[in-house]
Amino acid sequence: MFTGLRWYATKILTRLPLPSSRRLVVRPPELLYPVTVRMFPSSDDAVFDQLFVRREYAPVCRREGEAKFILDLGANVGYASAIFASRYPAARIVAVEPDPGNYELCKRNLAPYGDRVQTLLGAVWAKRSRLALERGGGCDGREWATRVAEAAPGNQASVEAWDVDGLLEMAGADEVDLVKIDIEGSEAEVFAADTARWLPKVRNLCIELHGDKCREIFLRAMARFDYELEEHGEYTFCFNLRPVGAVRQQA
């Protein structure tokens, strides 16, 4: 509660006509190292609210066990990866973010964790591809709403895109302990029935689903698996994934 009250007071001060900084360096209790927050009108302060005040990743953090490898797909400015890197000090993490501005701050925020956190400027998609970056859409047009899409004729396809199997191969991982996905609707492509062949390699998953279509496609892909389901805030958590009828040791 104290962290939340102090944070909201700080947000109010930065919106007043005072010579306060529009970039703050903060170390929430969950983190080993501080992170930089671009204040309003950036969306960073809203993401900070989600993760460190409303604690929307609490279902992950309160589970017992360790993680060796984590994928953060749609890493934004790196707050989720910083939580995971602090919670699981032995884990390797690959953080993927398509927006260049977000990516640069992501790289800066995750630098203290050294070479066990790899940042990639790019996106996740159903297959290896190059995509167009779309700004100004989504919920409010701020940085957290940046999307990727197949480039229309005449548009620049500037974003490198990987499929999940490609990311696993790049990292030399046969299995992933946690996949976090917040990719502004691209989950409809990633979880298409004929492309989600990577799911048997996943132990735990958390995802923000953007709309009914994305939810329908996601649940259809997940129908092949048993798992413990939890909803918290804007996220859906699927723990201990295993093929229907199989038994997998809880992570």
C-alpha cells in the first residue's frame, strides 16, 4: 500500500507545472535493480501501475519452484523481465520488443542483469517474416499500444519477426519454463491452430488477450492441454501445461 501511495503521489507531482523530471529512476521492492520510467504522457507509468502497484504478475511470483528459461514476448520497456530476472536468479530470459524507443529503454533497464537476459528488437509471429510497425492504434495510441502487421503494398516492413520455435532454437532451449505474451492482438497469429506446434514445449504461460477473437483462437489451441487456469487483472495464467491425460511435474 505504501509503495502504491508513494507512486501515485509522484505521478501527480510530475503532472504539475513544476521543474520535475519526466524520467524517473525507481527500484520497486520486487526488483534487484532500479528501472527508468518515462512519465505521462508516456504509457510507462501505466505499465508500472499494472506490474508494481496492482501486481498483475503476482500469480507467477507466488508459485514455488525455479525457472531456467523464460520468453518475454512483447517486453515493452522490460519491467516484466526485470521481475522474472529478480524472482528467478538462475533463469535465462529472452525479451522481444518491436518498438525501437521501447526497446532502447528495455535494454537499459535489463542491462544490470548481465548476459542472462538477451533483448531482441523484433516481434513474435506465426513464422519468420518481416512486418510493419503500426503506431497510434490500440487503446490510446501510446507506446504500449504499438502493433505489428503484415506490410501493405508500399509500406515498409522494418520489423524482424520470429516464430516461437525459432526463438527456442536461437536460445538453445528444448523447453521453456514460462512464456509471457503481451503482443497487442498478434496472439491471433501466434496461436493459430496450424502454427502453435511449440506449445508442448511450454510449462507455464501468461498472456494478455486482446478481444473475443484472440481469446477464441487461444482457447482453441489450448484445448489439447490440461492446465491450472487463473485470471488476474488483465492477464490469463495457464500453469503446469501438459497434454490432455498426461502428468507433468509442477514447476
